[in-house]
Amino acid sequence: MNTDNYQKAMDLVWKFLTYRSRSEKELKDYLRKKRFSDDTIRTVIKRVKEMGYVNDTKFARDWANYRKNQGKGSELIKMELRSKGIENDVISEIVSSSYKSREEELKQIEEIAVRKMKKMGDIPPEKLYNRLIGFLTRRGFPVDKIIQVVQSLRKNADFE
């Protein structure tokens, strides 16, 4: 392996990591895009992992918490973590620990739904609920939980 290439790759990785933490797959993809050899990539990844700068489990936990706090749902978070190369068993563990209970995610959906409904103004209830379901689905919440929350809101006369 060329030590010059190794140093260039390390410099790029350090710069890439200054913006936010990354998954191992993100680093590999980035270095491949920069046309480094597989040997150089393996060596660089091994080194930054040894130094503690790449840890997929910690990355997944931080990502899930960040996206949850942004009002994103568990299904979207799972999809994003998969695309970042996180293993399915780690994803399941992280997402289930992000939501302490089923009720926690339902509460989050309801809070977001109520805020959105207030912004939607005077539109017919059926159209409002259809838009709300679409909005919450795009946010990445599970459809069964969305339906449960919307049905509960429909029963509440304050929103009719």
C-alpha cells in the first residue's frame, strides 16, 4: 500500500468526519468515490475504528435520537439506517430502545398530528384526515399507529 495514498485518505476521512459522525459504510462509499484502492480503504477504516471515531452502534443510536427529535417516525429511521449500512439486528435494537413503549410513539404521532391540523385551516374533515395520514406516512410513522391516532382524533369533537 502506498503511504502517500494512505495519508491522503486519512486526511479526507478526518475532514469528512468533522461535519458529523459517519457509519462505516458511509466512509467506505466516500473513499471509493474518491477512487482509493480497497486495500487503502480497509486500512483507513481499521485505523479510525481502532481510534474510536467509527462505531456503527453508537452512530445508529445518535442518528435515531436525532431523527426522532426532528419528528421522524420509526419506519423512516429504520430505512435511513439500512441505507447507511447498519445491520438489521442493530437497527431493531436501537429503534426499539428509542421508543420506550408503543404509547410513546403514539403520543409523538398525536402531537405532530394536532400541530399539523391546526395549521391546515378550514378544510372538509375527510380531506383533512387524508392529508394528515399522507403527511404522517411521509414522516415515516407506522401506518397502523397513524390510523389509530387519526381515528382517535376523529372521535374528538374539538377537531371537527
